[in-house]
Amino acid sequence: MFRTDPAGVAYSVAGVVFVLVAAVTWRRRTLNPPVARALVAVMLGACWWSVADAVAVAAVEPRVAGVASLAIFPGLGVTVATFVWLAATLARTHGSPRRRLLAGLLVEPVLITAAAATNPWHALVYTGAGTPDLTGSALWGFGPLFWVHSLYCYAVLAVGIAMVGHAWWTAPAAFRAQRLGLLVAVLVPAVGNALNLLGALPVDLDPTPLGLAGTGVVMAYALFREHLFTFTPVARALIIEGISDAIVAVSPMGRVIDVNAAAVDLVHRIDPGATQIIGARAADLLPASMAGTDEATEVHVDLDGRPAELHVRSSRLVGRRGRSLGSVLVARDVTEVAAQRRHLAEANARLTEQVATIERLRSDLAELAGRDALTGLHNRRHLVTEFAALLAAAGSSGEPLSVVLLDVDRFKSINDRHGHLTGDAVLVAVAHLLAGAAPDGALVARWGGEEFFVALPRTSGPEAASFADGVRARLERDGVAVAGRTIPCTVSGGVATSTADGATTDALFHAADVRLHAAKRSGRNRVLACGPGVPPPAGHAPAALVTPEPVAAGGGDGPRPRRERGSALG
């Protein structure tokens, strides 16, 4: 029924390409429905045209070839009409042209289809022998309606090509390739068909199928490579009208030359009596502070009779040759945003103050937790935490760290003779004396009961012993003044040094504790340090020790039994 013909194969290939492009476009129509619908219509019309041409040249049966030759006109007419519709859609860049335009474009395809269907009776489309019985279509000539139809199609195509050409010429660089693709796609078959009709081709070959195949390929390239209907420019007017900010264009003479809907609403909210906006002086419609600079500014106005705040930017408009074209104002009502920003700033300030207060309270609580409630000195917990750091620093620097352990002599007798309040006053006085006499960087703490502990960084054993004996001598000389009375008071002490007694917490405290105990047994009111005659701490080599030798001695009242002490700070 059909024979293999190169032209028929080319027509068939073009038809397949058109169907594929139409199918993919329809699947993606939600991205840009107007352009997608127009492109699908073009592809389906071209497919009809290609299939009819393929049957006309490849059919063996003469009447089938004749019917196919007449069936070309519906596809051809629809292709031309819908291409102009596509060109108009692209030229608008938003939405679709009015439907009556499409209806008008489809009138001629309907008429030529009716004329082609009745051609056997009037022979106005095709003429020649065999037209009445639809045979010999290869030898038919062109009738007057054919030429009228051709002139109409070329005229309409010229309009569509002009629209696509204008869209290509005026499009931004990012969109020019896709417009050029459409232009080439329609020009290729149109030029080839025109040359064939005019007999300008050197061989007897209709180039239209090849042109149509090329059209399909170029359309596919524009669709997939250049994102024809997913990547299209949007009309500036549509953008400006869709912006919620007020936009006012002002001429160099200070008159309003263009506004968007938001600007009209803003002017009416500022001045409900304003009737004319375009052509009016901008200074008469808007506050003077809204214009004049290229910087953003905040403007306070009354909107609907209530105070409001506008964020305004004024920018100069400059032509290609540097000529001033006026300025454009962009204003936004930021009343609520500004109020929220101020509330947020105030809340943030309050929060910052509360955090600072909490931090002060936390610091105070931490300080209180590390202080002895009676004497105000650091307590045992703080001493345990801080002494480890002092010891580590001494080990890193190689400098000595000395400790002094002091105990108030016969403190129970003071309580029994003068009362516990007086005993407390004595402890407070001893604590103040120690805190005032200690050098910078020293750690003074109440170890517990009537015992006090002093850590002395960067201090040698003799220096620590001198410090402790100074405190002892002052108490022996002055006693403690309580409620107008002087309470006799002495202390005993033991001194240890990291360079001589060990570089661990236990070793230092144990050495100081042993020497304090020896000072108590040897008569009290004295301080013992590392040296000849000092009892060795447990675990130390006895060869370095001889007999206890007090650093200083006073009028103590004899030794007394001493309670057992712990061997570690913790």
C-alpha cells in the first residue's frame, strides 16, 4: 500500500519528532501553561501536516495519495495559526492573548479545509486531470484558492516571524537564544516552501519535509536546551504591579510620571482628598523627606490619621548618555515591623539585664559557697579546688610553693573562760590578721575549728616561716581586743615547702601538720619549719632530720594532747 520514499521517510521522522516534543511539553505544561498549550498546538498541527505529506508521497493507491494531498491543508492551516498564537504569547511574556485572536486565526484553516474537501467538484484548490476522481495528484496544478491560501499563510507567518524577531531583538541576553531558535525553526520550512513554489530550486525536490524535520529538531533544542517555556522573561509592568512596595517615578521637573497600585493606595492613605496623581507635583503628594537622596531613610507620616513609619529609598534614573531622567521612589510601610523591632530590642535589653543579674547572683552564690560564714575567709571546699591549681602552677614554673598551718592555742579554754561569742570574736580577729598580712596571690582559708591554712605561691620555706612567725608574734604581743577587753591569744604553726617536702597535696599538708603537732608538744606559741631537729613527715628519710628546733618561741603554757588530724586536704 505504501512504498519506500526518501521524502516520505523524512516526513515520518518529522512527525515522530513533533509528537515527542508535544508529549514532553504537555507533561511539563504546569511550568508555563500559556506557552506550553500554544507549543503543543503547533507541534500537533505540524505532525498532521507531516503525516499527510508522508502518505501523499508514499501511497501506492492513487486515490489514497489524492486524499492525503488534500488532507495537508488542515494541518498546514492549524500550524500557521497556532504559530502566530505562540509568537503572540511569547511577545506578551505573561498570560495568553485574547481568545478571539485565536478564533480569528482559525477561520482561514476551516475555510481552506472545506475548500479542499470539496475540490473534486470545483477544482479551485488543485486543478488538472484526475481532480474529480482524486487520481494523478503528482500532476495536479495550483488553483486560485491555493494561491490565496498561500499568500494568507505567508502574510500571517510574516506577522508571527516579526513578533518573534522583535522578541529576539529586544530580549535580554539570557533569552535571546531561545527566541532565535523559534525564529530559525519557522524560517527554515517557510523559505524552503517559498523557493519550491517559485520554482527556484535546481532539482525537482520538495524541501518542505526536510524543513519540517529541521523545525522539529530546532523546536526540541529550544525546548530542552534553552528551556523555552520554563525559562521566560516576565513583563516589567507585571512585576511592578505585583510588588507590594509603593513605586513612584518622578520627572526631573519633580512631577509624578508613573505609579503602581501600591503607590496609589499610599497617596490616598496620606491624603484621602488627592484626586490627580499622574502629573501632580511629588512634593504636593508626598512628604518632602521622601525624596532627594540615594540613601535609605525612615520617614514618619500619618496614614489614615495614625502615625506610621515608612522605609523609603530614592534613586536617580539616568539615561544611556548620562542624562537625568528623574528619580524613582520605593516606599514600604514598616510601622509594625519597626514596632516589633523596638519591642524586641527592649525585650533583649531586659533579657541582657536579667542574664547579667543572674550571673552576678550566681557569682555571689559561688563566692558565698566558697566562704566561711564566720570569718569570711575561704572555706575548706574552696581551698581543695584552688590549691591543686596553685600546686600545678608551681610544678610548671619550678618555683617553690609553701603552706602554713596555724592553730589557736588553748582555744577551748578561751571558750570556757570567756564564752563562745568571745571565742568566735577571737577566730574572726585571727582571720582578719592573716588576711591582712598575707601577700598578694596567697590563699588564706579556715581549715576548720580553730585551724587556719595559708598557701604562699613563689615563697620559700624561710620566707613562709617568717610570715607565720610574724603573725604569731603580733598575736602574742597584742592579744585580741573583744568588747573593750584584751584576750590573750597565741598560735602554733607548721610550715612545709614543695621543694623540700614533696610536690603533692598530701605531702605538703602532712608535713605542715606534723610540724604543727610538734610545735604544740614543744610548748605552743611557736612555728616549726623544715630544718635541723624537725620531725620527719611519714615516708621521709630520717637522715635529714635531727631534733625539733623552733623558728620562734614564746611564753606558751605547755603542751596539751592534740586531736588526730586528717592527712589530706580533701
